[in-house]
Amino acid sequence: MKRILVTGSTGTLGRPVAALLASLGHDVRGLSRRPGAAHQGDLATGAGLDAALDGVDSVVHCASDTRGFGRTDIAATRNLLDAAARAGNPHIVFVSIVGVDRIPYPYYRVKLDAEGLIEAYGGTILRATQFHEFVLAGARLAARLPLIPAPDVPVQPISTRDVAARLAELVDRPVPGRADDLGGPEVLHAPDLFRAYRDRIGSRRRVVPVRLPGAAFRAFRNGEHLTPAHRSGGERWSDFLGGTAVER
Ligand SMILES: NC(=O)c1ccc[n+]([C@@H]2O[C@H](COP(=O)([O-])OP(=O)(O)OC[C@H]3O[C@@H](n4cnc5c(N)ncnc54)[C@H](OP(=O)(O)O)[C@@H]3O)[C@@H](O)[C@H]2O)c1
């Protein structure tokens, strides 16, 4: 049994990570800025981090300023690592994204810089492909329009439970630096994913593949965010759609 701090434990990935680690018998602390959180803390300012890290063996760092495109992520990661050093250097596993070094997208640049900090600390980095929930959020938004625009790119969506399982393995058996990338079980065309969602909600609207200008979109079109050699073997998009409360 380990004492593990999960940052971002209220987030899409952090929730299943914290739940899985607890179910495996670990003593799990979740870090959140929300008032009333068992371990309230703000990575961006460093507030609450010393108490949250006190006595922990491992940290799974899932927190990210995703809404702000990573605006505070570098300061947050530095604050976490400084606090970790004061707490006796617990092992840290950091979640990143496949292709951050190949796709010129500002949020990915931040992730890559954060990877560098984690690597210098001696932590482990797991890059994953896009979560099912992330694709679902995009499909949901697009399906509100009379024609459903879908990025004309391949995607390899993955279940957050499958990512959580790999993170739990890396907590148990840490590897230095980058672990093998982790992708979903199948590479699909994003417009097909959106069509499956449309059918699931009973809409008859047409899905329209959309191409955008720019180097980042070109890199996505080229599949730089995919890792076909590292398929999870886990939950497919169709199973996810079948099992999720997919309200409009
Ligand atoms: N979305 C994808 O498809 C995808 C794919 C591969 C990798 N990733 C990576 O996976 C990680 C998790 O993503 P996600 O989609 O689960 O994110 P999310 O749902 O947006 O959750 C973000 C989490 O970060 C916490 N957080 C943000 N700023 C914080 C701060 N200053 N102090 C403390 N906590 C803070 C939030 O907690 P509170 O608001 O409760 O404080 C929340 O729990 C990210 O690093 C992301 O880059 C995502």
C-alpha cells in the first residue's frame, strides 16, 4: 500500500485514476482548488502543496489548466516539483499527450516544457492519445449546428480507465523518463466518430469533414498525434458511446 497524491483528481482523467488506485488498496489523496476538498491546494500559487505532499510515496500529476490552454501549467509543475523536493522526492508520474513534440500547437508546447521539468526531476512521463470524453465533447458541440462540422483528421481515442490502469502500473513499477506511449485500440476518422455519435443521439444532420489552414492542423492530418504501435486493447469508441449517458 502506498500513499499517493493525485493532482487533478476532480478532472476527467483524475477521477478514474483516484478511484482505481483506491480500489487497489492505496491511500489516495486528491488535490483540488475547490473549497471543501480533502486536500485543497492551488498548484499555480503553491498554496496547500506542502500539506498535501506530506508523507506521500508517489504523485500522479493529472492536473492541467486545460481551459486556459496550459497558461499556468509550467508554474504549477514547478511548484509541485519544488514541494515534492521538500517532501523527500516522492516518485512522480506525469500525463502528457502523444505528439507534443511533433505538433506545433501552443498547449502542446506547454506540455513538452512540463515534460522537461518532470524528466529533470527523475519522474515518469506517460503520453496518451485523445480521451473518449474529449472527442465526445467536440461531437456534442458540433452536433448543435445545422450541419455537423468534424475535423478531417484521424483519431485514436482511448478510455480514461485504460489510461488510469497504465498509470497505476507506472506507480507500481516506475520507469525513468518516458514510458511507452499509450493509444486507444483503433485509429478512426474523426468524421466517422462524429457520425456514430449523431446516430447514437438520433440526429439526422449531415456530418461535414472540415480542413483548417496551418501547420498544427496539417500535423494532426498526418497523424502525428497517433501511436498505432501502442494500442491499449481496451474500450472502443462504439462501446464507450453505448455505455455513456450521451445526452444531446
Ligand atoms: N483530454 C485529452 O484527450 C487528453 C489526452 C491525453 C492527455 N491529456 C492530459 O491529461 C491530463 C488531464 O486532463 P483532463 O482532461 O482530465 O483535464 P480536466 O478534466 O480539465 O481536469 C483538470 C484538473 O486539473 C485541476 N487543476 C487545474 N488547475 C489547477 C491548479 N492550479 N491547482 C490544482 N488543480 C488544478 C482541476 O482541479 P480543480 O478545478 O478541482 O481545482 C481538474 O481536476 C492533462 O494533463 C491533459 O493534458 C488529456
